[in-house]
Amino acid sequence: MPQFLDALFGAGAWSFDPTEKLWIVPDRTHRGPGREYYCIGMTGDWFKARLADEECA
């Protein structure tokens, strides 16, 4: 998965959350409000999460 994410989003553009077992990638095309992230599971399933501005401070 790390090599795939590097190829898709760029090297170092993602991080891994070992507690949730998710790769997290900021959506650089999202223009607000808040921030959006791609959340990719161990099996390749994914969802998008949005945090409000006040949650990002």
C-alpha cells in the first residue's frame, strides 16, 4: 500500500494510523470549509472524512 500511495499522491503525502489501521491522505483539492481526508483501510476499502475548521485548530 505505501508504494501505491506514493505513486498516487506523492511520496510522503500520507500517514498511517496504527490504532485505526488506516492510511490517511489529505485531499489537496478540497477548498474548504474545513479539511478533507481520504481514509484507506487494510483491505483497500476507503472513505472520505471531513473535519470542520474548529476541529483543525
